[in-house]
Amino acid sequence: MYRSHVLVCGGTGCTSSGSAKIREKLQEEIDKNGLHDEVQVVKTGCFGLCALGPVMIVYPEGSFYSMVKEEDIPEIVEEHLLKGRIVTRLLYKETVTDNGIKSLNETNFYKKQHRVALRNCGVINPENIDEYIGTDGYQALGKVLTEMTPEQVIQTILDSGLRGRGGGGFPTGMKWKLARNIVPDADQKYVCCNADEGDPGAFMDRSVLEGDPHVVLEAMAIAGYAIGANQGYIYVRAEYPIAIKRLEIAIKQAREYGLLGKNIFDTGFDFDIELRLGAGAFVCGEETALMTSIEGNRGEPRPRPPFPAEKGLYGKPTILNNVETYANVPRIILNGAEWFASMGTEKSKGTKVFALGGKINNTGLVEVPMGTTLREVVEEIGGGIPNGKKFKAAQTGGPSGGCIPSQHFDIPIDYDNLIAIGSMMGSGGLIVMDEDNCMVDIAKFFLEFTVDESCGKCTPCRVGTKRLLEILDKITKGNGTLEDIDKMEELCYYIKANSLCGLGQTAPNPVLSTLKFFRDEYIAHVVDKKCPAGVCKHLLSFEIDPTKCKGCTACARVCPGGAIEGTVKNPHVINKDKCLKCGACIEKCKFGAIVKK
Amino acid sequence: MGSTISSIPFAGTPEQEKQLRDVIAKYKSEKGCLMPILQQAQEIYGYLPIEVQKIIAAETGYPLEKIYGVVTFYAQFSLNPKGKYKISVCLGTACYVKGSGDIYNKLIEKLGIEGGGCTPDGKFSLEACRCIGACGLAPVLTVNDDVYGRLTVDDIDDILAKYN
């Protein structure tokens, strides 16, 4: 028995900020102080508060240390672990109160969260199957195999109201039901997991795979039993090395324990899982493209119907669900459909994980009941916008989604509400933008992405997105006209109506939603030839305020174009013909004398 | 996705070819074997020149044009060799709104190469990548396996200096 456990986050965010070295150092110091029989160091998955990484938590006290540096470790070991004195200066500020330390669950970041899919992330060691089993792991699979018929399993998932967490929001139970029944005499069926999390700025699936890989394996086996499949594939991004490694370990351990393989729990049910690595193609998040890619081809989508439930991988009935969807399944089986359906809104049940990013204080991972408002997520959980800036919009749904402006701040987040205001749930990336972000530039950013990632198979998407991007580029360079805006809008609807797959059908959304809510910014670009946020370089002009300029010459020395003229101790002037608009002078000026307009 | 053919001569060794043939032998009877073979071939050679694709075609029986089609489809496969130090700047949304575009442009300027290119001495190659999932540290870039986060344009010189 250990008297103390130190949980160190080993997710990608914290690993990137050096948590592996911290863990080594911690073990070294613990050994040095002769505490190795008393204190155990555990590498866990993501805690969620990535902005404060690297993070660790010491139990039983529950002290949450944030932004820990290697040189802090001896102090933590000697003071806290050896002498029992908590190192207050390293604690997460929010947990320190006048009356002592409050629990992490009472902080603003955590108190409105409700963790179902992320239940084990940051709690267990993902590389140890016993810890997963210790938190009821594989119990749901046991229950399903020994007490339930496949039809009952499907009915439970249907009753729970679980909808696909990858973006589309299709009822999961319906998908399973179709795959079970549509081809009654199928000799082979497949269960696939979409772990090709392609939306830039979304990292919830990665965190589940890194923090709790067994939950996905267990759920896939349950799905296999429900639809009558004995082979599963997880299609995971090659860009997620830690997730891949943990999945490999988890599959190996589950096979050793007889939880994957032949005759699971002596019930005669066989199920095994293999990994397939993606190779960096966003379109492979689309179900038919993903399956084509697993087959070893260019990952191009194909028309539906037939849907994968009828003809999927290798032409066999196949279900494809996303990681977060699977992560909910074992809990639904154990706690019942009513429990799950009691959370959320009328048509969107349960919880949703969001990856908070962009201009927000608490970047990280949060899981909230469906129906939580954007305001609660951004202001309360996310801690608001840094540097006293003003909220402008939240972008959800990645390149398929849209921007939600402040007038919809109080909208309860669920699938249908987001679609109604021209955005979508997507996989759960939630990027916050402030007044310094130009919405035309953001639309252009997403179009650059879709042009790059369009597979080229159908013309509306291949050519249409390219034309959209050209118009946006023209507008950001100050050459746009009002007619361009109308033309662009019209083109958006053509692309949406005529593209083959979800990528093209949703690609114009970033343009349409910014046009809807921020049309004035577009107009400012084409009529006034100004970029109100000061982002689009071609529309900016730099000037020196002669009353503030002290003539220190710092700007003239840094200017790459030699555009700044003036003599020492006299106000300088920018020659607009030579100015490259690089902004180097602004960064160097200590007196705030240079303004961009 | 670099679809132009590299002008740098192919310099594969017999050891590499043996490794490649072992990989092909291991996978070729499996369904959907092409992706894992190409992924491991790129691990062995660092890129997938036409010479390597020809070996794969001969051993697996897939037509060369199919293999070339797959290689050029996926961003992860490269027809060109990468630099000793591979710099990837994340242009995912979270990093972009925090200014990673400026960092990328600064690197293009400093290294004198375009995105996807490699410096003539083979030292640095530069590419943009989509979200490595370290959004909490935005904006980020990676040099091989090292991750640098919470960057500003001013950090670029120090980072490059570490590898020079």
C-alpha cells in the first residue's frame, strides 16, 4: 500500500510542455529520499486543463500543482511528500482560498462539468488494464454477453438517445439496428472506430484514446455483439503517436486477459480489433472515404446509398462510430438508458466534450451536459477572454461549422440549436475569437483548409471551393466589390447542394455564417477598404503619431524595407510607398507611437 | 503532399531494401496492406521516391500508378526527402487565431524556402501541419520530436540557433 499517489498528466498537451521529464525527475527524487515504497507515481491521461500544463495532482490531499518545472520537483518531494507541507506557491491559484485548499471539483473550470466520456481521463493509468477493470471496466461487456440479447443492447442504445459525437449526430442505436438487420445473411460484418480526428483545434478523441483506451475497445466489442460482427478496426491519425502506443498496449493487454479474441467470457463470442493508421487526409473522416482508405486506396468518398450499414468495408455491412460515441456506451449499458436520457435537452441527450481553444484563458478539455449555454462554457468554465479583450465569436464544427456571435451567447448548445444558427456541433472543437480576429480572414483560413483537403473527386467541391477562396482572397486584398459578396453567397449554396460528401456540403458554412453575422466586416473590406480588426495587411496603413514619437530610431533600425525616415530625437515618418506592412516597427516601439489603421 | 519529383538522387542502401522487402513479405497477404507498407517504407527511407514505389509494385503486384496515386493523395507521404530537422508549424485553428501564420511566414523568410521545401544543405525542411492537438500551448511548432509552445515571432531565432 502506498500512502500517497502522484498523478502526472501524460496527455499530449502536458507531454509537449515537458511532463515526461518531470515524471522522471519526480521518481528520481522519490528514490533519493527513500520514498519509493510509500509514494507511487502514476502517468495518467489528460486532466483537461491543458493551459496550465504540465500538471500533477497529489493524493490523498488532492493538491493540484500546475505549470510545474523540473527545478520545482525537489521542493515538492522534500516539502510535500516527505514532510507533508503543501507547496502553496505551485498550487493552481483557484484552489487556494483563505480557508485552505478547495477541491479541484469546486473550481470554476470543473464545477459545471459532468464527466461521462472523460470519466477515467486523468484518473487511471491508461497503460494498465487492471486500473480500468478497477473502475468497472469490461463489466458492461460481461453484462451484455451474459445477460442481454443483441436486440436488447440495440434497444438500450436507442432508448438512451445517444447520437453520433463525430459531428453528424445520427442516432447511434439506429445505425446499429440497420447494420444488424439490413443484410440478414451476411457472412461477415465489421465494427469501425473513427479516430481520425481531423478538425483543426479538436482534440477530445485524442484525449480519450490517450487517457482511457480500453473504454473504446470495450464499446467496440459490445457493438460487435449487437450487430453480429467479430472484427473491428480503429482508424487513428498517425499524428497521434501517444494515442497509437496506448491503443497498442491496450489491445495486447485485452487479448492477454481474454477480453478480446476467441470465446470472450466463455460465451462463444469472438471479437478482435486491429489498428489502421491514417496518413493525413481530412476527407478520411467521412465514413465511406475512411473505409476506402482502410482498404488501401486513395481515401475518396463514394455516393450513398448504399450506406455502410449495408455495404461498407470490403463491401460488408459495417458500422462506424467516433471515439467519443463509443466512450459513452459502457456507461449506458451499466447505468441504463434512462440515466443517460436524463441528461441533456429534448433531442440531444447526455454530455458533450469540447476542446476549448483560441482566445480563452482556460484552454483545455471540458465535458458538459448538452444544453449548457455558450456563455457558461466560455465565461465560467473557460475563464473568459485573456488581456481584457472583447468576445467576438466562437467557432464550432471546424471547417464544416460556423461562427457564433455574442448575440447567441445564451443559446443552449445542442445539435439542433447549432444547426439552426448556421453552425454545427462537429466533433467538439470550440475556438474562441476576440476583437483582434478578422472574420473575413477566418473564413479564408477555413477555405484554404478545404481547398487543400478536397479530394478532387467531385467538381462542385474541387472547383467551387477554389473559386470561393479566390473571391475571399480578392476581398482581403482590398479588390473586392459588393457584387463579389453576392456571387460568393450564391456559389456557397451551389456547393452545398451539389457536392458528393459531407466535406463539400459543409465547406461553405464558414463563409455563410460569417456573412450572416458579420456582413458589416465584409462590407468594410469592399466598400471602405478597411479591415476593422487590423488583420488583413493589404488594407492597413501604418502611421507614427508625432506627439508620442521620441525619435529613438528603434523602428527605423528594425524596418526591413527602409521605409521609416527621421533623425535622432525627432519624430519619424513612415514612407507608405516603401512600407511592407510587416508590423516589425510596432513590436519594437516602446512608446506606442505607431498605429495601424 | 509534394507531387513534384525530387531532383536529389536516390541513395537507398541494400540494408534498407532488405528491410523493405521484409515489411512487404509480412503484410502482403493481408487485406488493405498497401497503407501499412507505405507507412513503414517511409519510416525506412524517410520518403517514398519512385524507386521505392517500384519495388513495392513489383512485390505486391499493385500497379505502379495505383501506388503513386495513393502516395500523392495523403499528406503524410512525401516524394521528397526531408531535412535533418523537420520543422512543422501547426496551422490548426487554435494556433492560427493565436498567430501561427506569422510564425510560419517568419520561418519561410528566415530559412529562405517555401513550405514543403528543404534547405539546400539538407538541414531544415519546413511544412505546415494541421493540429497536433497541443492547442493548450498554442501557437506551437515541432522540430522533429521536440515541441515548442506558447511561441512568439521573436522565439524563432533562438529555436533555429539550437539546431545550427
